[in-house]
Amino acid sequence: MSAADSHDPTRLQPGVRSGRCPADIIEIAALRDRTPEVEAIAARRGWPLPALGRNVLAPGQIAISVRPGRWLLLSACAAPGVTGAAWEKDFTGLASAVDLSSGLAALWLDGPLSREALVRGCRLDLHPSVFPPGHAAATIMAQVAVILVALSSGVLLLTPSTTARYFHEWLAHAAAPFQFEALPALSFESLCGDRPR
């Protein structure tokens, strides 16, 4: 039996790649019976809000819904407080707008085996036929709260900043058998390279 060829190019291709993606993250929570007005204002600002369990991707922005009447709006980082203040002003009397940019960390995961790595610690069925691009869900992975956002180019993971380092280390360990590669920080613009469907 001969040893495996150490120059086999397929051995060098990462099956899973992951990196942090700094972003402004604003949570919008509609007041009772004000959801239609909140959706109308967001749409006028160019932010169509998704239904529960879905996400909407557009150039430079991602809107996510994993709780009724609440949305997470992700965009490129602006000066601290600017993005949240703009949304709060627009939604006075209709919804609260809370800046979670410091409270949540965004991790990007892609590669042909990325979902196989995720299922090692996820109770959800992440098969593309069940959790295709455009879907979103909240769950617990490795004893950490995580929001999974399926995009056509990979999976975005949102987790509390306080546990993000631990979670990323767990993810690297879980993905190690699949040729894991840690990426440098990704720009939010590069993450949103998809086009709305």
C-alpha cells in the first residue's frame, strides 16, 4: 500500500472556511398592532422586512426575522450610534430600535462541507432542501445561542459577543476533519455580494 500523495491538490482545498464579519446590527421590535406601519416605513427606506423564519438579502444589507414582530437589520459599520439613532427616529411611537452591534458577533461560514460541520452541534435540519437560502432560525449550538442565516454563498452566524471566541474555537474544532480554514475579517460588502431574488 502506498502513502497518500502529499501534493494531492484536493487535500489542500478547505471544506469549511470561517471568519468574522463586522457589521452594524439593529433590532427592530414593533409595538402591538403596529407591524404594518413598521413594514411600510422600512420598505420606504429600501428595507423589505422578511416573514418569520426568513431573511432578505440586498446589496449592502441583510434583514432577518427569527421572532414574531422583530427583525435584525445588518449593514456595513458606520460611526457608533449613527445607524441605530436613524432607525429610532423613524420608528418613534411605532417600534423600538436597539443597536446590538456590540452585543452580537457575526461569523461567516462557507465551503462545500460547512453544513456538515454545523450539524455536529446543531439540532436543526440544515440540509439545503429544508434550510435553503432565504431561511433563518435561532437555536442553541455548543451551549451558545446562535442565529443561522442561510445565504446562497454560505451561512451567516450571529452569536453573543461574550461567547463568540469560544463559539468560533468550537466551530474550528468541529470543522477540523473537513480541512478548516480561518479567514481574516471579511467586509460586510463582500458578504452581500449576492443579489436579491
